[in-house]
Amino acid sequence: MRRQHVGWAAGAAAAALVAAGAITYAVAEDSGGAVTKAPAAGSADAGFARDMAVHHQQAVELSYIVRDRTKDEEVRRLAYDIAQTQANQRGMLLGWLDLWGLPKVSADPPMTWMGMGDLPAGEDGALMPGMATDSEVRKLGTLDGRQAEVFYLQLMTDHHKGGVHMAEGCAAACTVGVEKRLARGIVEAQRSEIELMAGMLKERGVQPRS
């Protein structure tokens, strides 16, 4: 890891710790000061927290990769914003699981909490809708300049579409108010970024993959 990546990772980790601490109080006082009952391990709340933490981690990885592969300031700024935001949110999600005393992994297939656990297993590391395969992650690391920009924007557009689908599921089914609010915020923010990335791809004469 390069020195600049160490700085970014440290900043993201610090932000996540602060956010996780703050969110502990928010969850505990989600009902006007009354401590809310922890959700069950198989609930939508727990399932979303586990799955979205994994989903977000890949977005952070892709964003750090592309920052090394291009000098385009617009793409680098977008990648930095995505990495920081999703690392922060991942800290919140894992913090909730700790607060609830629930495991961070489950024996159930991903997306079970959305009634999608019977979907065919993802291939080559793509565990959930929108996730890049391991081969695609490696490919991004071999590209430079415009090629890296285009591939990242295409991968992240697909990634965001999958994330929006999951967040919409939590907004509909989760019961912890602060988690539902986070899910709604993810839907709004990632839809906006999908539109932004569509414009960036158009400027480069390319369309999203889906």
C-alpha cells in the first residue's frame, strides 16, 4: 500500500470509529430515549448490515485502485468521495452488529433477508447484485488513464445499482429507525452518483454496461 493510501485508509478508519460511536447512541435512543430491542440475527436489519458492509468494502477497494490509475481530477475526486463515504457507512453497519451482539457473518446465503437467498451463487467473487468479479477487480488494476476511468465508472454504476436495490429493501423491511434512514440516504445519494457517472461516461463516448 502506498503512503498516500495509508493516509486515506487511516482517515476513513478514524471517521468510521467516530461514526460508530455516535451511531451507538443513536440506535440506543432511537425511540425517543428508550433503548430499543436488538433485532434478531435473521432480521432484515441484521442482514442488511452484514451484506451492505461487504458490498461497501468492494466499492472502497475499487475506488482506491482507480485513484492510482488515472490523473483525471474529476474521477479521482469521485473515487475519493465514494471511498470515504462508504468506509464511514461500513463502520456504522459493523458498529450496529457489535451493539446488537450479532455476528458479522452468517451461514445463510447473501440477500436471504430480502428473500433472495435462493439465487444462484455469484461467480468469481461477485457475492451480491452489482458486485464486480475478482477478475474485474484485477483487470481494473492493470488499466491506466481513460481505460481505467471508463471501466471504473462502469463497474461502480453497476455496483451502485445493486446497492440501491439492497438499500430499498432495508428501507421497506428494516425496523430500526436510524438504519432505515441510512438506507434511504444511500438510495438518494447513489442514484445521484449513478446520474453523475452516466454523464462522465457520455463525455468519454461510452455507455453504462446495463
